[in-house]
Amino acid sequence: MTLDDTARPDSQGVVERQNLLILIQLRWIAVFGQMVMMTVAHLAFGLDIPLQPMAGVLAALVALNIFSLSRLWKQTPVSNAELFAALAFDVAALTTQLYFSGGATNPFTFLFLLQVTLGAVLLNAWSTWALVGLTGLCFAGLTSIYRPMDLVTHDAAELFSLHIYGTAICFALDATLLVVFVTRINRNLRERDARLAGFRQQAAEEDHIVRMGLLASGAAHELGTPLATLSVILGDWRRMPALTADPELGQEIAQMQAEVQRCKTIVTGILLSAGQARGESAGVTTLHTFFDDLVEDWRSARSATNLRYNNAFGEDLPIVSESALRQVMFNLLDNAFEASPRWVGFSVVRNGDMLVLTIRDVGPGFVPDILAQIGKPYQSSKGRPGGGLGLFLVVNVVRKLGGRVVARNRQTGGAVVILELPLAALRIEARHGG
């Protein structure tokens, strides 16, 4: 199962809850609008309408809204059947109100079209057609089954004017509500599509990482044997009198051994990150020791003396020695050192329950186009094949640990990269269940 598969139902559930909220808001408007129309019809136009049963229908709509709001507060999924039932209830309520106010002769029968349109946007195909059938049956029934209104006190011209006014008001309501609510529904759908697109992009990136990890671990296994052979040969050379007699040659052999050892360390780190270390388990250390050793190893391997390291974390904590995080920090420090050999700053601080790691340099900074695409593969200003994978891996490793990466240019020149990690992801009890 991919990330997209697991994320899709949740995204759909968010949209359905938003759509139910739209129906709730529309129902409040309907209750308020019907109260106003009943009052105007009874008091201003003197129409004889049964206020008590019609008020009972409004009370039922209010009760349905209260129930629907409780469903939203529980954050439970909203199904298509529930949306269909809600719209069917609204159709039944409208039919009842029309039954008490002249049936199909009432100009507000056109409000059935509002329910059908909402159903076409919100519901599946079968339930949309079921709603069309329900509204059609209700309208057909209202042509012959309804409570006639007592209009004997009004002449034909006045009745025609009342009908025209009602039709105009109904048209204005239909048009306004359709524009407002269909626009909001479409916005919800666009937001859902954007979330799904983000999930698909994340799934593609993680699949890319898996393939890269397989390639890297395979290469690491293949490199293990020749590196071991080179190490043995160089060890033999250091014991050969003909070679040890030359101090300069002996120094070069020692340097070659150090570089081979560094390659072996890199290979071991790749295998650790891929979970394929030969019988080795993640070590236990403390936060101060982890970063102090990391900085010392990086300085000695790069002969970099211009790294300014500031560990202001505070009270030490026991953590798991996370090899992936170590590789991430080496990658970021390498990038900063390449851009700014004369000065690199690295600080470790604590912000509540978060570990904040900051790497600064005084180099040229990020190109704006690259800065906007931080964390995307193959986005690099170095112009090398495969460039940009470093920050891509950094972003994804940090995301796996529950953190985030922020990159920006400094106003005084250079770049800054900030890693924010939850301490719970590194604590020993979080990894081993306490």
C-alpha cells in the first residue's frame, strides 16, 4: 500500500465533512428565510397559512442541524448515504411546507432545483438520480395533494402580482445560494485535489528514496570487498622495509590508509542507514556526545578548522545514535563548507520539546529558483549530474523523524539551514518503549 492509498480516504473524509457543514449552513438560511416569508405572508399579505405545523417543520430542521453539528464535532467520517439522507430530509421538509401553502401553485416549488443541483455536486451518481426521482415524485404529488390557500379576498390581478413576486424572490434565492454554495463546494474539491497531489508527490519522493537506498546499499556491499583488500595491501606495504625506508612514501601510505578507512566508514554508514549493518545495532549515547563526536569526526575528515560549533542545548539527554541523522548533518556541513570554506557556523539548541540544529555560512547563498524548490530531487545550482540529491535526502530523512527543514538566505550574506526535530524521535524510551 502506498502513501497515496492511505491518504486518499482521509482527504475524502475532510471534504465530506466540509460539504456536510455547507448543508448545515444552507439549512440555517432556509429556516431563517422561511420564518421571514411566513411572517410576511401572514401579516403583510394576509394569507391564511397554518403557522403551527409549518413551525413544526422548521423545528425539525433545527433538530437535524443540531444532530449534524454533533456529528462534525465527533470528527467521524461522513458517508455518501448520510449526505443523501440529509438532502432527502430537506426535500421532505420543503414538500411539507409547500403542501401547507398551495402545493405546486406556490412559486417556491422551484427550490426543488436547488436540492437537485446540490445533489449533483455532492453525491454519487446513483444517489443523485434517486434524489431527482424523489423531487419529481414530490412535485407530482403536490399538483393534486395539497392544502389550498384561502385567497377569496384577493382579486385575480393581485394574485398574479403575488405569484410574480414569489417567483422573483425564488429565482433570486436559487441563483444566489447556488453561486455561493456551489463555489464553496468546488473550492473544497480543489483543496482535496491539492492535498492528494501533495500526497502523490510525497509518495513518489519516498519511492525515489527507496530505489536510491537499494542502489546505495547494493553499491556499499560491492565496495566492501575491494576496500578490505586495499586495506590489507596497504597494511602489508607499511611493513615492507623497502617502502618504510622512505619517510615520504611511508607518509603517503598512511594517508592512503586513512582515506580507505574513511571510505569504509562511509560504506558502513550507508548500510546502517539502510538497516543492513552486519549484526550491528543502533548505539546508545547522549545528545551532547552525539553532536560533539559528529563535529570532531567531520573536522578531522575534512581538515576543516573554520567550523564554529556552539552546543547550547542545555541539560544532556540519553538518545539513540541515529546514523541517518549523522549522515544528514555531514551532508549539510559539506554543502556549507563547499560554499563557504572560510567560515561555517553550527549550533545546537533546545526549543521546548524540539531540537533545533542551525547551519550557517557566508557563501553566495541559495539561488531564488533553487530556494523555492528546496527538497525536490535534482534541484541544484552546481550543474553536476545528480546534483540536488543531498538536500532532497536531508528533507526526507528529517520528515521521517517527524521534523521539518527551513532554508533561507541571510540578510548579511550566505545561507542558513534550520532543522527542527522532535526530541521524542531521538529519545531512547521513544525507540524502545520506555
